[in-house]
Amino acid sequence: MSLSIDEVAAAGAAWVWMPDDAEVVAGEGYTILRLPDYYPFDLSVVSFRAVGPLGGAVEAVLARARTLGAPVLDWQVLLGDPEGLGEELAARGGRVKIGLEILAADLSGGAPALRPPAVGTELRWAVDGATARDGAEVEVTGFGGALPPAARIEDVAARGARDVPAGRGGRLIAYVDGEPAGTGGVQVVDGVARLTGGVVVPARRGCGVYRALLEARLRYAVAHGARMALVKGNPRTSGPTLRKAGFAVYGQEPVYALPLG
């Protein structure tokens, strides 16, 4: 199978990040999430469709966001979003917070075999509270924010215990010398492996830990019917490893931070 940009764009558009502990604020043509305070940001636009002129549609989203009490709105410009959206956000004070790429790989021939890590690495699924907590601590180290409440961590573990054996995916934690060193998630939806939250603690970067997490997630996804892998990656961190693993860049999906004052 050769992946077209239309296939990748459609798979990306179907992937709407919607954590179940977020407040959903929906309006005509848009959805905003208000996140709990342990996330590293407060508000995020997760879907947008211009109703009427683009400038007016953007203003409608910002007007609603200003009522939610946060100083900044994160807004990711997706591959299939209206042309000129980034320029509209920049004209309203938006700055590019992170320049993500959308990358995809054809898995119809199986998962790639990647070079093993340079350090002994053990991988565990977050299907119990202790492992889920280790993964959460790695995420805080890599992405910021704060540790979720204990009840939230137990919920993540319970979901993993259900979803991993069912083939729906979960979160892997990498350990080096018995200490949590990295984490990465995967969800298998309609034949697409959605790779999420891949990060390695600073002390273990450059040792192949991310590569081990990537290979394990791809093998799991193929075993459970995935024919495409999709990830929104940072070109300066995960990007080089993903490209070496057979992923191709299909476009840019920058995240803008817009002041709401």
C-alpha cells in the first residue's frame, strides 16, 4: 500500500484528541477543551471548521475562549484546516509554540525492525497503578505540568488492563536499570496506529530508548490489524528517528499559542 496525502489527511482529521477528564466547550464549527490544572496548558482547540468568512470564524472561537478564564489558547493548525488559518492566528498575536509535523508510515508489509537500544531496556504496559504512575512521572519530566491525582492514574491503569489485551492499545513504559526512562502511547483505530506522547527523560536521551518504544508500539499495532501508523512529531526530537523508521512527512501542523487578554 502506498499512502496518499488524502489518506493521511483523512486519518489525521479523524483523530480528535479528547481526554475524558477535559471539559468540552462546543460552538458552531469548533470544539475547545478546558483541561484540568495538572496539564501543561489550559485551553486547546481540537476541531475547527470555518462557518462563514475565515476571520469571523476565528474571532468567534477567540471570543468564546476569552470567557473561560485562561490567559492563553493553544490552537493546532491541522493538515485539512482552511488555507490561511495560520496567518489569521498570527495576525491576532498567535506565536508558533511548537512546529509539529504529521508523519505516516505504511505498515501493510509489517512493522520495521529497528536498531536495538544501546542500553538494556525493559518495556512494560501501564496496566497497573505503579507502572501507570511511572509513565505519568516521565510525561511530567518531558512535557511539563504536574502529576495527575491518584484516582486518575488508577483509571489509566484500569483502561490499559482492558484495552491492551483487546488490541485497542495503551501506554508503554521503558525502564533502564530499573528506573522509568521513557514512555509512549498507541491507539489502534480503524486500521490506523495513532502514536502519542513519546518522550524520554533527559538523562537517557540518545541511547535508543525512544526507538525501542517505537518498534514495540508498531509491532503491537501490526499484530492488531493496523496498516498505517500516524504520529504528530517534533522535527527536532522524534522526527529523525521516525524518518529512519520509514515514516514520511506529509505536512506541517504547528501549534499556535494565542493570548486571550
